[in-house]
Amino acid sequence: MKHLDVGSCPMCGCMENTLSYPYKTLFNKQIFEYLKCSSCSTVFVFPTPDKKTFKSMYKKDSYHDCDYNAEVSGTYDKSVELLGNFCQINSSVLDYGCGIGGFLQSLRIRSFYPVGIEFDADAAKFASSNSLCDVYTIEYFFENYSDKVFDVIHFGDVIEHLPDPYISIKRILPNLRKGGILFIEGPIEENPSIVYWATKIYGYVKFLVKPGFVPTYPPYHLFRTGCKQQLNFFKRFEEDLQIKYYEVYESGWPYIECGGIKKIIAKVSFFFSGKFFGVLFGNRIKVVLIKK
């Protein structure tokens, strides 16, 4: 594979990487390649989409309306239940990248005091009316509420969308009180999983059959990583944060939403979720960190 000295790994910061066969996509007339970090094996998008591309990717009508259902009550119950094990029910919670307000809705119903911030202005407006909570754009929040402090800050399926998750978390940490909770959950797409292996094999076969084919999906997930790499990423904050709890589990995504053989593969993945022969299987993670 071709060696490249461009781009830095969002998990460990390493500049040494190789092309990650066979991942590549064409979006907005630009090719985005997926590089594999030579140090920690995280796979990430290169080049990072610019501001104009981000706006195109995350418009409410082309992203949130297509990928998320506004009727989200109950979707986040398990996450809110887990959060309740580490803080009081009436705690203030900032949901960073709240989307259309699903997590906010679940928090409010269970007597938390939630506030949301979101990249897209239309999505923020909809999330506010959908969840009956205050929701601001990220830009507006930092311009007007940079000194506001919360008991909990939540990143739900967000950090994989951030160009530099380390900088983003560092920027928001002053808004978390001492002893407060940083609650992060999302995909770990390079972690051992039956679905992961199946999609990888499918990708290789597809490339061999159609070597010139380039997909045209937006590069939403700017990196794909595993449990070990993500936990090591959080250790970069050890002066500020302490890992209190983490959980790895299997969602079966994206095969669970398909039919036939793919759905069977997803169900087999559920069976192997957890620890087998010293290997932690699963494609999602929840991490609770406490601010020192």
C-alpha cells in the first residue's frame, strides 16, 4: 500500500499513515480517501472536509430528516438510565451535537435540566421545539454562554463527526464543573465484530469485482476506530479527566436495518457481543469520565 505523510490521526495525533484499502468516496466533486494510522490503526478521512462541505453535509433536510426519526421518545432510555447512576436526577446536562433533540427529550421527561447545542441552525431550531428545551447553534453558544457551567456534558454519536475531537473536547471542558461528568457514546467501527468483518470482506469483494467504482456518500464519519484506541484517546486528557466506566456492546448496525443474510449476520453479532477469549466484541461504546 502507498505510504503517505499527510494528515494526522484524530485519536493519537500520529502523522504516519497508509491508504486504507478499499475505502474511498466522492462527494461534492472531491475524492475523500480513508487513511490508516501506522501507530494505532485508526482509519480516518483525508482531506478533512472544509467548512463549506460541512454545511452541505449537515443540512437538516439532507441529513437529520433522512437519518433520524423525530419520534424518538424511548430511544435514549438506556443512556439516561446509565447517566442516572453517576449523577442526581435534577442535574444540568449539555448535549453537544444534539441533532433533532432525542436525548434532550428523554432527559427532560426524566427530570434532568437539559440544554442542547447543534451545528446546523435549522436542526437546532427543530430540536428546541421537538424537545421543549433550549437549543443553540454551537457558534452562538460559545459567543454568548461560554461561562455557563453544567453538571454533565454529553457527546452522543458526535465525536466521529468532529475534524479534531481533542480540540473540541478541550474547548468545552471549561463548561463542565469540577467533579462533573463527560458522557460519550458512539460507534467503534474498527473494533472486533462479526458485522465489521462482514462489511470489510464485502468491501474487498466489491472492489475486486468493480475496481474502478467509487461510491458517492458523504464522509460523515471522519474516523473509524476501536475500543482500545478510543480509551487511549481519553487518556490524553488524564490531567483533566478520569475514566470511571466504559461499556462495549453490539448494535448490528448497519446490517440490522437490512434483510436476508445481512440481518442474520447482525443477529450472530449480537450473540458474540461482549468478551470472548480475551477479545472484546462489539461496535459501540459508552464512556463515563469524571472531571478532576
